[in-house]
Amino acid sequence: MTNIRLITLIAIALALINILLLGYIILRKPGGRHPDGPRNTIIEKLRFDTGQIAAYDSLITNHRSQVNRNEKTMYSLKSRLYASLHSNEKTIIKDSLIREIGLIQIQLEETHINHFEALKGLCKGDQKTAFDSLTLTLANLFSQRPTPHKK
């Protein structure tokens, strides 16, 4: 085999590898879960009827609104806390901000618990048994975070 044929084969192989890599990058699904994934899983496991699904969607809307409000407040408090690092603010102010963040976190967890208690209230008959078994996996169902892409 001549040098030109060898170089040609290597160039073709490298071009194919590049095309496959680009195809993989472009066509692959993004990391993480679909935002409706837990919703659909819960509806499926609890075998909700149409009326229950509508009520559950209303619960989700209310829950997301409360969570967003709490997260916005927490973000604002954290911004103030971290901004205080470069200033000469007293430790008392920093401790106060940390306590406020903790209280917001408590409210956030109470919001989650209230949401699932309301969800349980939508269940009928044997759906309550299915809900009880679902509670064992709720933390896993909602703790899945999208994997960040490395730069």
C-alpha cells in the first residue's frame, strides 16, 4: 500500500469518526428529566381519573407558585449574604440573613409536605394504598436533577 492510499484511508476514517461524533452531539437527548415526568408517573401509579388529573394539575400550579416565591426570596437573601462578604457588615447581620434563609427553607419543606398531603386527599379507595407505597419513592422521584454539561 502506498503512502497516499494509507493517508487517504486515515483521512476517511477520521472524517467518519467526526461525522458520528457530531451526530451524537446534535441528536442526543439533553440530560435530566422531563419537567412533567414526576407528574405523569404519579398520575400513572395512582391511576387518576380525568377529574383527579384536573385537580392535581391545579395543585401543581399552586405548589409551583409557592415554591417559586420561596426560592426568589431565598435567592435575594443569599445574594445579600454573599454581597456582605466584601463589606464590613457586622456578624449579627450575616447571622440574621442565615437565619432568614433557614426559615425560608423550612417554609419550602412545609410547602412540599402540604402539597403531598393535598395530593393524598385526591386519592380514593385503593389509590390511598398506592399513594402510601409511592411515598417511599417521592424523594427519589423529585430529587433527580439534570446532569450539568461540562464545559
